Amino acid sequence: MPKITLLSNGQTYEVPAGTSFLAFCQETDAPHDFGCTVGSCGTCRCVIEKGADNVNQPTGEELETVEMCTDVEGVRLGCQLIIRGDVTIRQIE
């Protein structure tokens, strides 16, 4: 099973492949902030420090939201992530 490591608390969690990062956080009360949960507010922006190839590719809409929210390279929206393999995630403040 894939593992999600959150740098905010240093914990690692096992999840089934294909798990939504948003659903995982909601079900486990994992420490990651979300706003609208549909990819338009940018509250859940994060960087995948390790395993960026182990999540789905960003959509055009996700990239537009990221562009409006930050100029940090490689940012993704946590609410849009589907976990397919091991990842290490750092939330952007």
C-alpha cells in the first residue's frame, strides 16, 4: 500500500492506491488545511517533496488556481491529489 508522509507532523500513513488526499485527511483528521475542497480557493496548496510521480497529473483548472495563489515552483492543490504511490507532502502557508 502507498504511504503518505506529512512533514507538518512527521507521521506516515498507509492508504490504498487511488485514495483521494482530501478524503484521507478528512477521515483521519490529518493536519492539512482545506477551504472550498473543489480546487478553486488554493487554501490546500502543497509541495510534494518526494514521489511527485506517484500522484495524478494536474488539470488545467488546478494549474490556473495555483498560478493565482503562489509563485512557488511545483505547487499542487491537496484537494485534487489522488495517491498512487509513496509521497511526502509539505503544506504551503
